[in-house]
Amino acid sequence: MLSRVLSKKVTGIGFLSFSKLRWLSNRFYHSNEIYIENQSSGNESELLNDSKYKNYIREICQIPDAGHQLFVIQPDIKSGARRSKWSTAELRLQETCSLVETLPMWRVVGKKIVTAKRPGTAYIFGSGTFKVLTSMICSSRNVSAVLLSIDMLSRQQLEMLQKAWGVPVFDRYTIVLQIFKDHARTKESKLQIALAEIPFLRNRLNQFQDGQHDQQVGGAQLAGGAGQTYLHSRRLILQDREMKLRKALSKLENQRSLLRKERLKRKISSIAVVGYTNSGKTTLIKALTGDSKLEPKDCLFATLDVTAHAGKLPNNMTALFMDTVGFISDIPTNLIDAFSATLEDAVIADVIVHVRDISHPDTESQKRNVLQTLSTMLPADKLPNIIEVCNKIDLCSSDISIEETSSIFISATSGRGLLQLRHEIQHRLIQATGQLKKKFKIPNGGPHLSWLYKEATVCGVEPHEDVEYLIVDTVISVSAYSKFKSYFSNSKYKDS
């Protein structure tokens, strides 16, 4: 999901749908779905629906309910650490405009690519370029705000640009944060986003000097008690809110830990499906599991909640496919840290499937972005075992080469390549979990078969030439195999 996600060690902060799992049946191997029961408390609702705080956000961020008409500036950085080696300014501008259009009532009314050699300085652009931009923006009557497509503007940059252009100025942090807020559906995801918003609000608040904002809102105001200026009172609000959010998320992480322990106890294998935003992860999971409740959408960050979906592999193994939020480039670490637990399931998953949109013109840059992020999260020995899936092959030209590659080319919508992918996931899952492929010759009518159905994956049952026996193909863990031999040591059975 997200560039530079989890550049730090994965923390214990919880995320999305950390409620308990309720199985359709006491025997998980008979169920195809899992349900999520919401266990959020009333205190969390009060925290998220604080009307005074919402008004404060509108006041500081200058984001009206009616949206904005944006002039988008895409810096083309020619040198230094921020220079993109694998993409182009045109493709980055296209992605930025797509981000804007994901938001309701936000429109791009103008756009321009400009050379930027000094993104770390106050002015970012050369004096000539800055003069041209200022003229374009100030002469455009329909521009209500400007989006400068860099990860996060400094206080000095923000203050200078807004003064020069006379309209609110946003960065990618602002836009992605607004998308997250718009797409969040569960209380858990909303809490994570509220936490991610705190550093952003502090940065915006710091652009004002004490007394400056008081004058803008109608004279020197004292708020919250004697001697408390507007800015001081707002800083206290942020401090108190951050403490409450972290406390609420800590409770959710405890629930998540219980879920994980239960899954490990039941020996339920998991497959994390990761990839760049809008690469087709949810569509693929729906195709693999047949879960009709999944509703894939053709937009950026359609998925914010980590959800688990049970599916069957060709040998009848049941596994959980974990849907995750998508990656994207140029997102500041402050925004990402609050979502660290979002990809925690990818870290502990038995198998990782990396879904690529092979039809996208920037597919190679997207791939590098995802792999760079995963390299900061995963043990070194896990990286070579990622299954790379090139999705949307049906949208590619016929001359695309798919021969000399270890990737699996599929179309999640048409079904092309899905059988090959299922078998590859099955193969990797058996390897990763250390399970054994065993064929048993067991007495017909004995307790052996029901035991195997409960403790192993039964891939097939066939009659033996001797009608008193059955041949059972299984995938079984080492511990379960030892138990089987111990329980039925006095019975007539054979295995191979």
C-alpha cells in the first residue's frame, strides 16, 4: 500500500475490522465464509463524531464541503534523491489527477508540469517558473485551490505559496488523507485515519504565529481559559485527541491479537494479496473465493479495510485470502505510520501474492514501489518467494511477451490464468507451512476418515480393490500426522 509504508518495524497499533471471527460451523473446513462482528464502543463513536472538532478541521484545512476546483502542478525533478528514475512527469501527473477525481465534488480545472530543481527549499521553483505559475493561477477565475504534487509541504513553503497565490495550497498528503476519510467505512479504519490526520493538522496549525489567526477570525480571542490563545487551545485539543485515539486503537490491537492466535490455533493458512492501488486485488480475491459480498471498484484506494475471505484450493485446502489497502508513491511517513498494522497480515502470511496491473503504462515503476516497500517489511528469505501476478492481461496488446518470466499472467475478470495461479498458491502454501502430502489406506467404516476430515485436508477418497479399505489423499501437518499414527497405532492402516 503506500510508498515507504512500514519503513520502521511494524508496531502494535491496530487497524480495520479487529473484531472476533464467527465461523459458520464449528468445523472450519466445512465453511466458505467468515463473518466480522463489530465490537466498537460508544466512546469511539463520540470521538469520531465530535462536531466541534470537525469544524476545527474545516477552519484550519480550508476544505469546504463543496470540494474544490484545483490547478494541479506536477514538479519534474531533474536531479537529487527525489528524482524518479522509473517513471515520467506525465505519468505522475496523470496519477495525481486521478487522485483528485476520486474525491466527490473535486475537479481538476488546470494542470502544468514544471521543472523543479530545489524541492527542499522555500520556493521550490526558479524565479521565472514561479512568476509564470503565479500569473496563471491568479488570472484563472475558476481556480479555488492549488495542488502541488509533492509528498508534504513544509510550513515555510505553504505559507509563502498561499500568500503569493491567494488560494489554499494542498500537497499529496492532503489529497490522500481526504480520500481515506471519504472511503473509510468501519470505525476501526476511521480511527486510524483520524490518527494519521494529527501530524497534518499540527503542520497546518504551525503556519500561524500566536495572535495571527486570532486576528483573522475576528480579533484577539482567548479560548479555553484565561490566557489561552486560539493556537494554544487548538494544540491542546490535538494532544488530547491523539491520546484518546491511541488508547482506542490499542484496545483494537488486543482484539486483533486474539484473532491471530485463534487462526494459528486452528492452523488456518493465510495468503496476503498486496499491490499498487487499483491493480485488481479485490477482483482477484473475489474470483478465487467466489465471495459475492466483495464489490470491486475501479478507483484509487477503494479498499481501506483489511478483510479475510475463505477460499478452497484445488486440493480442497481452505485458506484465508487477505485483502489489503493499496500502495502508492510519494506519501509522507507521517501519514503511513498510522497504518502500519494494515500490512501486518502480509508480514505474517504464509504466502504473499503481488498483483500488478500489467496494462498500466507505469507498471514497472509501480512494481518497484511495491517491492521497495515490502523489502523494509519482510525477512530477506521471504522476498524471493512472493508470487508475482500480472493482472489485466486482457487489456494488453497482443505483442506482450509472457514466455520467459516466472510471473503468472491472468485476467481476474475473464478467468484467464486463474487455475495456474491456484495451483501455484497451493504449491507455495504446502512448502511454506511444512505440510506433508500423504496417502492413507484405512479401514472402510472406521473412525480414521472422520479424524482426517477434522485434522487434515482430505483431497480425495477412493475405494480400494479390497472393499474393506479406502484410499485417502491428504495434506497433513507434521504434528497431525504424528497424532494420527499414535491414535491408530493398533489399527490396520498404511500410509505413503
